Amino acid sequence: MAAFGVTTPIVSIVLSAFMGGLGLGSWLAGSLVRRPLSGITASTAMKLYALSELFIGVSGLLVRHQLVWGHVLLERMVTTIPWESPAYYVASGAWISLTLVPWCACMGATFPFVMAAIRRTPGSDSQRSFSYLYVANVMGALSGTLFSAFLLIELLGFRGTLEVTSTLNGLLAAAALAVSLTASAASPSMVSEEGRTRRLYGLPERGVLFLLFVTGLVSMAMEVVWIRQFTPYLGNVVYAFAMILAVYLVATFQGSRDYRLWVRSHEPRETAMMWIVLGLLALIPLVAADPLLPVPQGYFALGVVRVAVGIVSFCALVGFLTPMLVDYWSSGDPDRAGRAYAVNVAGCIVGPLLAGFWLLPWVGERWALIALSLPLFAIGVLAALRVNSRANAQAGGRFKTKWRYGLVGALALLLVTTTHGYEERFPEREVRRDYVATVIATGTGFYKLLLVNGVGMTHLSPDTKFMAHLPLAFLARPPRDGLVICFGMGTTFRSTLSWGIHSTAVDLVPSVPAAFGYFHPDASKLLHSAMARVVIDDGRRFLDGSNERYDVITVDPPPPTAAPTSSLLYSREFYVIVKQHLRQGGILQEWLPKTGADAATLASVAKALRQSFPHLRVFKSVEGLGFHFLASMEPIPTMSSADLAARLPRAATSDLVEWGPESTAEQQFKDVLAGERSVESFVAKDPRVPALEDDQPINEYYFLRQEISFYR
């Protein structure tokens, strides 16, 4: 994201490359161990597994360099491929895919290689080896999620975490190589294909692959929906997403483990009814995310409870059915397992794209879940009817089956009709949805609020006016143009335009600028001005791909200060980019809200700015909601409030005093100047904390210092 932007297309490309690599590796490795069947022994299969793990470890050391190389290459291409063009995204996506797919293919290859080793070990029970490995792999994924999010990244940064995990992969490769030296050298006999063709639920043989595709598609699409549904209750922090993933993995692990116990005494065809139950469980998040439930909001632990109630049962059943389907299809054959897993991964690629780019923008969270549950209901009805058609006809069980379906259908209808969407909390509202977020503009008069995915972004405040007026007034010469990164309600953009200068605003979420008119009646007139320009993009990526220079750049990162990827707008690397786009004497205004900003974050941001700019001044905002950091490569003049007020054009003066709290521009500036703070006072809040960098986002990862006063 630091190299290519925090945009939805880039995130989708990364996810698709990761999942695509898994599927490709699984399919290729399965084919490899099958074709020369007489030559692949358990020992050879384990050596191939060891080699895969070694390559995965190497990727932890090389991928970050590959991404940097790609970034440098694209920078040189900007003159021929404009940064805002689709071609730039194509070039970015091609490099990301070229970087990730080969290494992720090594990850996908591990399943078939280990299955081949198990199959070729005398006396082993290989019929259900995939589910055995699946349980272990999910437990590893859970451990990796929790250790990285809550421990390693805060302690070591991203590079240190990659180095540690690369070392662990190297040790794993060595252990696998050691095992290979003691493994059986005998090759198994060719396995007959006769008798392996079986019809699950009476469906065609390849129906199992279809079920695997649907399972992957629906489960991953729902995960995208869950993030939007539960963010208002967990908060917009890294740990919120980590907990959703952790709950998902815990439930999947338990479901897979239950399958391992269940299959000893049951047949796969007995799972027909589970699919319609899965459709019902897919709707439980409608209840858990209902804003009208009598559950206090604002408590992380209660948010986790909501997530657990909403998704555990669904994830557990998916964790049960997925390895069951692969075991049934493969019967321990690594080639067939590789193909089956690849099909499941293909569904996992399509699912997030379907949810993010189509369902959520068109119908929102509630109806997206309902739409995704429909294929599960259809599969359940078809499977159960085909499995039980003969038995029902002979034993009179058709009535029982219909009664069960009717009960499940009635419960599903009850969930759909009695639950509420998050936006229903706000009687006065305007809701917009796009592929990035659900945006709610609410309130009346001066008491208006902007929410993105249920998180309050900003309200009508004179602080946001000062983000433009303060640096523009301090500028040693009349300004010509300004850049506003993060649009919000558009107040800062509006204030910049009041100076009569060319003003560019950049925001990541398309629906945010679209709500401009809800907050400001003159929005349409301003947007049609020849001086105004609004760009939908990641602010840092926009700067990185632009050759333009500005007199003032004002940055208002999304709150809270711990918001995921917000560090990319506070880091030393970001300030290097900013300096390249400031004209001589230009000023950066960096807003740091007090919401969620602990001592370490305040000190880390101040250090990053101090190390990046020789001249720095800090002012407490007029409403006391945060701090205006003014940074420049040239001295920022010492001026009185009267001098600053005198520099404002008439329209800018009217804009500044529009909402008070004072009636004159001079008194407004006087209040802000009285709140000036020294940079050293911020650094002294936590002297041991390092300057904020891309590699070590102090503001986003805070669990250890919050719980054990790390850095102090």
C-alpha cells in the first residue's frame, strides 16, 4: 500500500494475486506428484515440501524489495503512463502479480506435496489426509494472525516480522528435509480410478467442485460484508479486522476438527440438510449487527461478542463442509485434492470482487448477505431432495423434509423482516454506497455528521477551516494553489477556494465528495468553479504519481489516529514525498486529532515531522479537538493575529468567521496563536518512541504499550 496506494483496486489486486497463487500452486503441485507416480516417493515428496517452505521463507526477504523496484519503475513511467489512467493500474497490478503469484504458488503447493508424502507412507490413513492438514493449517493461520497483529509488528515492525517468519520457514524447511531422510523410499502402486467416481447428493461427479467454488465465493464475499457491518461496533482499527479474522479462523478450526470426529461414523451424503442450515446461519449477522439491539456501543469487547454471535456458527459449518468436500473428491489423491483446493480458491477470488464491486455498492450490507445466502438455500433444497427422494417416497418422510424446510424458511424470513441496518439509527440521513465504503450524511443545521462505514469522520467545525486558513495566512507570498488530502465534509476544500486559488481535493471514497451538498448549500457552485478539482484516489499515491507543486498542502487523515493505513499519511516516507511537491517556502499543514492519540503517537508523529522539516510550529486547534502542525523547508514567519487576519481576502475572512467562535478573523487567529506548543513538548511525552515510519506504524499498533506500557 505504501508503494502502490490504499485504493480498492490495489487491495483487490493483492488479494487476487495471493489467492490466485495459492490455487495455481495447488493445481500444479498436484499434477506434478501424480504424473510421474512411480517415481515420487514419500522421501521425494517431503523434499519438495521442504523446498516450497524454503522458497516461502525467501519471499519474506525479497518481496519488499521487489515492491520497491516496481514502485521505482512505475515512477519512471509516469511521464508516458498518467497516474490517473487505467493503464497505470494495469501496470501496477501486473507488477504486484508478478511479485506475489510465484511465492504464493509455493504456499499452495504445500498441501499436495504433504498429501503425497502421507499417501506414500506405508500404513498411513490417507483417505482423509486433506482434512487433517486443513485443521493444522487453519490453527497455524489463527496463530499467525494473533501473533503478528498483537505482538510481532508492534515489537519489530513489518520488516522485522518478515525476517522472524522467514527464519521460521527456514527452520521448517530444515525439519521437513530431516523427515525426508527417514521417510520410506518405496513408491506406491498406481491407484486405480475405478470405483472412485461417486455422486454426492446424487449430483453429477463434478458437482462437488461446483459446491467448493460456491463455498469459497460465499464465505469470502461475506467476510467483506462483515467488515462493513461490524466496524461501527469494533472501531476502525487494525485489531478490529484482526479479531474478525481470528473469530473466523477459530470457528473454521472447530468446524474442521468436528468433521474429523464426525466422519468416523457418518457418510458425506448425510450432510445434505446442512446446506440449507448454512443458508440460515448466513443471515445471523443481520441480528448481531442490528443497531437497535439493547447492547451498549463503544466497547471493543462487546463488539467482539457481536462478531462471535454473528459469524461463529456459519464459519464452523463452512469449516466442516470444505474439508469434507475435498476429502470426498480426492480420497487422498494429491492431484485431485490440488484441483479441488484450486477450485475453492477460485471462488475465494471471485467472492470479494462480487461483494465489493457489485453487491455492496448496489444493495448494501443487509441485502448483500441475503443475496449471498440464496445459493446456499438452493443447494440445500436440491441436495436434500435428491438424497431423500427414494427414502421419502417409501417411508413417508417427504412431509418431515418439507416441514424442516418450512421451519428454516420461516426463521430466515423472520431474520430478514425484523432486523435493521445501521443507517436506521439516524432518522435524518442521506446514504451513499460505493466499492470502498458506505457513507452516511446525517443531522440538521449545524449539527451534521459524516460517517464512513459507521465511523464518525468529522462534523461542521471551525477547526477544519483553520486547516486551510492557518497555513495560507502564514505563507510569505500570495498563494496560487493548494492541495487538500482527505475531503471529509469539504469544509477545508471550501475554505481553500475562498482564497481564490486553484484548489485540488483528493479522497479515497467516491461517495464522500458526492455528499458535499448535504453539508454546504453552495457545494454545486463550488464544484463547477474553474478553480476547483476533486480527485478520487489515495492521497499519497496521488502525490507520488504527480509532478505538480503547491504552495500549501493540508492533510487531515481519517480518525481515529489508529485508523488502519493512516500511518502512511504521518510517516517520514510520506513527508519525503510531500517535500517534493511543495514550492519554495510552501507549508504543510498536518492535522493530528486528539481522539485516540496516546503519548507515544503524539511523540512519534512529532519526531517524524521534526526529522523531515527544519522548520516546524504546532498550534492547538480553536475547538481543542487536535493540533495543527505547520511544517516547511523555509522559516515560518512570526506574525501577529492582526497581520494574519490582514492577509485574508474578503471571501476568506467571511469564511473563517462563518461558524465562530469569535466574530472577527483577528480574534480567531489570536485564540489559535495563544495555543502554540513547542515541538519538544510533544517529543517529551514519550522520548523512547521512534519516529513514525512506514515500517513501524506506531499509531496503528498499540496493544503492548497500552497493556504493559511498552516504550516506557
